[in-house]
Amino acid sequence: MIAALHGGSTKKLAATANFISLPQSISAGNGSGNMLSEPNAVMEETRDYFSKLYGRLPPVTTPKPWLTTPSILWVKERVLADPFVGNQKPSPGPDQWEKWCIKALSDFALALVLDLHNYSVMHSRFPGDLKDMWITMFHKRGLLTDLTNWRGLFLSNFLANSPISWLMTRLTAYSLRLRIVPETQVAVQKGVQSRDLMSFLVGMKGFDYLAPEGFYDAVRAYGLPQSIIDLDLASQTGTECRIRTFYGPTSPIVVSGVTKQGGPASPLKAIYTTSLGHRYLDDIAAQHVDSLVITTANALSADPHLPNDSSQVVVTMVEATDDSFIFAKSLHAAQSFCLHMEHFQFAYGWLTQWRKTF
């Protein structure tokens, strides 16, 4: 426990999870308290649950001051000076994107795979039923019979995955080089490890709830190419998904506009979205008297010895994907910062789980 409180791993504090099979019986979603165990009833209830979970209403209309905050415009200037153009030779090397079965193909067979891959990349199009997916479930917590305690994990075709994986690989490296993502968003920073204590923060979030409009707003605000949005839209609009149950797959549901759990783009899409709010809050905190400012003891005593003694750092928020710490020197400032971030994330479908937040 002491080691964990000093930033060490909390792995030893938790028991190893056991494998949990898909539920044979589930609670009816109508609030009646009835249990369903007949195969067709379980499959239909599961299908209805995920259909509602992944259903999407139009994004709320709300002012978005974070799109024009000074930090965002500063990043946009860097992007426009060094634009993201991807790979000038659009056929990626075999060791950078395919799995072992693709890597083992002959040159002739691999050329066909590369042609299909490049067609999707260059035309933002996924032909036929290439985008069709399976949804399998994994248990998070609570009663096994309650579907709200399960999460959906999307499994997709290789050729539907590879163009997005390739885009995210290139975009991640570019984002780090141009410092598009704030340095205190540690999820993509090289050489930075977010300790397990971060995992104790809980939001009513999850990729399932995150609207893709946040990623699209970030792409536009940072001055990145429209083709990034086009490719993502093509990959996740009108996707037919079948849910695995204990009794077999359900009939398909059509999913659009979902940041999929297990999707290659989901982590970076979430990070890009939160980066808008992160930079917005940094700009607000820079003008607040109760922001947390870190400097050296020598600087505080007006006795500098090193160049670093003349520096100071304002720390407002530290994030690891969708978990965050917000810092302030007063309760009033913390309340103000939290409300700004609630306004931001509400625009894109996320809310804080206040009951589990400290």
C-alpha cells in the first residue's frame, strides 16, 4: 500500500481475474425484474440492449469556445507550417501493419492485400461487407445477469482494420513530433508511465459514449486534412454488427458514429477529443490566481542557483486517456475548473460519475 501511494504499481492489491463465460440468463431490460433464460429471449434482449446502447442522437448544440482558445490556435500554426501528408508511398512495408498470417503470404498474394488496403486509404471507401463486425462481451463488475455490467468489444475484418491502424500509427508519431497532444496527457507520451492509481478514477464515459464529432472538431481546429475525417466516417458509418451470446449470434444491428471499444482508432480519437478541453482549461487556469504553480525552493526564496530556478510550471490537469486529475489550490477554483470540463465533455457525450469521483 505504501509503495502504491508513492506512485508504485497497485497490481498486487488486486486479485487476478478469472475467465467469465457469457451469461446463460439475463435480467429483462423493462424493469420488471423478470429473468430471461430461453435462448431466443436472451438473444433478442441482448440485441435490443446493444442497439439502444449504440444508438446515437444528434450532437447537442452548444457553444464551443475551446475551438478558438489561444493554445489551439498555437498548435494550428505549427500544423500548417508542417502539414500532415501521410506516407508519400502509400503501400506500407509488410512488417509495419499486417499480422503474421498476412506477413506469411507470397508476394503475389500480398500485392492483392496491399491493393485493397490502399484503395480504402486513397478513396475513403470500404466495399461490400468488409466493415461488418462481431461484438463479444466482457464482464466489468456487479451481477452477471445485468447487461449494464458487461461491455461490448468489437471484432472486425483485417482489411477494415488495417487502413485505420496505418492512419493512427502515422498520426500518433506526427502528433508527438508537433506536440499536438498536451504533454500532461500521458497516454501517448514516450517514456511516460501512468501508474495504476489513475485507474481508481471512474467516469460515466467509456468509448461507447464518446461522439466522433469531438475527434472531427479536433482535426479541423488543428488544421489537419479533411481526408482523416473522411476515412474515419467511411470506416464506422452503417456498420452491421452481430452480438455473440451464450446461445449463438444475434441478428445484426446497424451501428454508426460509435467510438468502438477495441477499434484501432478509438484511443487516439479519445485523446484528440480530450486535448481540446485540456488546452482550453490550461488557458483558463493561466489567468486564475488559485492555479497550481510549481517552481523550485530556490526560486521561492529568491535565491536562484540554476537556470531552472527561473522557471515555473502551471499544472492544471493530468490525463491518461479518459481518466484525469484536476489540480487547484482552492475549492472554488477546483469547482470552476470541473464545471468548465463538464461543459466541454457534455458536448461530446461524456459525463463524470460524481458518485465515484474524489
